[in-house]
Amino acid sequence: MIRKVSLALGAMLVVSSLSTSQPARAAQQGDGDTYRLLNLFGDAFDRARRDYVDEVTDQQLIENAVNGMLSQLDPHSGYLNAKNYKEMQVQTRGEFGGLGIEVTMENGWVKVVSPIDDTPASRAGIKPGDFITHLDGAPVLGLSLNEAVDKMRGPANSDIRLTIRRGGKNPFDISLTRAVVKIQSVRSRTEGDLGYIRITQFTDRTKSGLVTAIHDIKERTGDKLKGYVLDLRNNPGGLLDQAIEVSDAFLDHGEIVSTRSRRAEDIQRYSARTGDLADGLPVVVLINDGSASAAEIVAGALQDHHRAVLIGTKSFGKGSVQTIIPLQGYGAMRLTTARYYTPSGRSIQAIGIQPDILVEQARLEPAAGNGHKRAEADLRHALSNNTVRKDPAQENNGTANKDDGTGDEDDEKTSSGEPQVKLGEPGDYQLSQAFDLLRGLSLRRVQAVN
């Protein structure tokens, strides 16, 4: 019996070696191609170092090469030198110097994802979807995203002039004074018997800020509290773990989000723990085209579990996860490592989250252009969404929404002369509609109980 088993195993090993010989040769051939391409890089590096018109350091060339390699993969991957890596770590703690603006790169220009509340950028009226074409009169074309961000950073109380292109309108200049930006990521207040909570960004203080906000609202309203409005508009995202914690605060069970990389064994699922800080009261979530990434995780989880009604306009559509990988002594690389999926299994990459009730911000005049909001799908090298079928009419351009250079006009007054509406303040039409909806949901809940 032992001999038979040994023979059988021997036969299996022979078959295995025969069946894998072809892939082994293919792997060797692939390695050869890799070494040949690395020789190409070495030749180009040596020639640039020796013959470029100005003297450049080896570090400059290598860092630029690494950043070029990563930034061409998708809009959110890139290289952070030691200085930028340190600044990023400070920013996630909710305090940093600069203008208070979340940006990405599109077609060589800096594109605004979202301004952060109560920062120089938001006070100047910069909007999601704006393009920054010049910095102090110098074009941004030819700069990397990190280089452009470096130029926008600077000492507090120093000035910078941005040239903004918005939709089909003529470019205009905005002058800003840099400041030390201290993000209060959670703000709250009561509106009669309703609670209002605004989350501007997901930093490492967001969950604790949310717990404090809910406690304060309960103290002010007592047993009269009818529900909550959770405002995620112009929230550019932030830390994944904080988005999970915020979602968990309103959910009592079920999956919150899953992340899936190229390897099936790396799938991760995050589920809610028992306990709903909102005590089952109705929740209305406000989103718009400036709601991205971590904000979309929260909105998608609450929508899929029918825990909240989403109101506003379609979100940005950033459904990818970036991992910060330290490179000892050389900063870090930001690499897109996974896509995230809402509890129902949908990816919002490049398509965004549609609100349950579409409510545009009120306008004093008709918007110019075709009304298309710029989003993740418009970014160069944006990851595709393999869970939805493309519209045949859009097969040629490769995006779900192709920008033609025109766009909608929003609601904050800038030097372009547009009407001003500050989110969360009187005159905020979307918020007033959210309060009206919440009162209606509360009334229906009372009637259902009775």
C-alpha cells in the first residue's frame, strides 16, 4: 500500500513538472523582457544625467522617474518625497499649512475635488470642478501634481494668485492668503427638534467628533429629537477607518464596505457592530459632486442598508483605495491597491452615488453650459468600473461622462460674480429641503408606531 501511494505521488510529480515547464519558460522570457527594459531605463538615466542642459542630481532624476511611473497608472497614485510625506501625515491629523483645498490633476491642469470648510480656499469661493490653470501668473501645464501643490503651499500670511477656469466662462483670478489650516472635521447644531451634523473631512479625529456631536444634540433636544441630517457635501474623503467608524455609528448590523484587490485572497470586509448611536431615528444624508471617497463609503453604506435617505446631487465617484507605503529614507509611495464596494456589491468608481432624491442647489439664474458636473470619470487614467455596462454611444471616449469644457455653475460668490450660498447656513436650499424631508420621515415614523 505504501509503495502504491509513493508511485502515485511520483506520477503526479512528473505530470506536474511537464505541465509547468511551459509557464516556467514564459516566466523566464518575461524576466528577460524586464531586464531589457531596466537597461533602457539605465541608458536614459545616464544620458539625462550627462547631457541635460542644466545640471541635475541623481535624486531628482530617480524621484521624477518613480513619480512618473506611479502617476501614469491612475490619478491617485504617486510618489511622496520625505517632505511631502511628512506634510501628508500632518494633514491626516487635521492641521496643516496652505489653502485648504483637495486637488487632483487632469489634462495637465490642477482640478479642484473640494475646498475644505472655513479655509482660505472655501472663503474665496473656490468650487469642486474648478480648474487652476496658473499660479501667480505661471502656467501649471508641465508641472506634476506634487510640484503644483508645493507651489500652493507656503508660510502663513503669504499671498498667492490663482487663475481659475470654471465651465465655459472666461478665466478669472482669485487672490488668497495662506493660513495654518486647522480642520474641525465635525460641526453640529440643532434646528428645532432636528439635529444637523456636518463632516468636512475624515481625519483621525472624526469618529470622536461625531460621538461628541450626537451627545450634544441629544442634550439640547432631549426626548424631542426627531432625527439627523448628516451633511457630506464637499467632503473630499480621508481615512478609510474613520469612514467605517462613522458608518458603524448609524448601523446596528451588516456589512459596511468591502475592498477587493487583484488577488482574491486579499478581499477584506468590514461589518457594523451592535449599537446605533442615532437610536434608530430617521437620517437624511446630503451629498454633491464634491463628496468623494470616504464620504461615498458612508453614503453608500447607509443607502444600501436603507438606513438613510440620500438627497442632493450625484457624488464624485472615487471608488478606489490608496495605500501609503513608506520607502525608508525616501518618503513614501501612494499606490492604488484596491477598489471598494458598497454592501450591495456595487462599485461607484467613475459613476458616483445617485441620491434617492435629486435636489440641485438653488440658483438665481439659469446655469450656463450643459450642466455636466466634473467627476472621477473625467480624470486621465481613471480606473474603469467593471461592474457596469458602458453606454455604446460613449465607447469611443472610454468614460461614462466626457467633459466638453463646459460645466455647471455653483452657488458661492467669487470674483467671477456668482451668487453666494454657504453650505449649512441660511439660504442653503439643499439643506432646507433635507430638513423638510426629515420632518416628513419623522411624522411617518410616529404614525407607523401609532
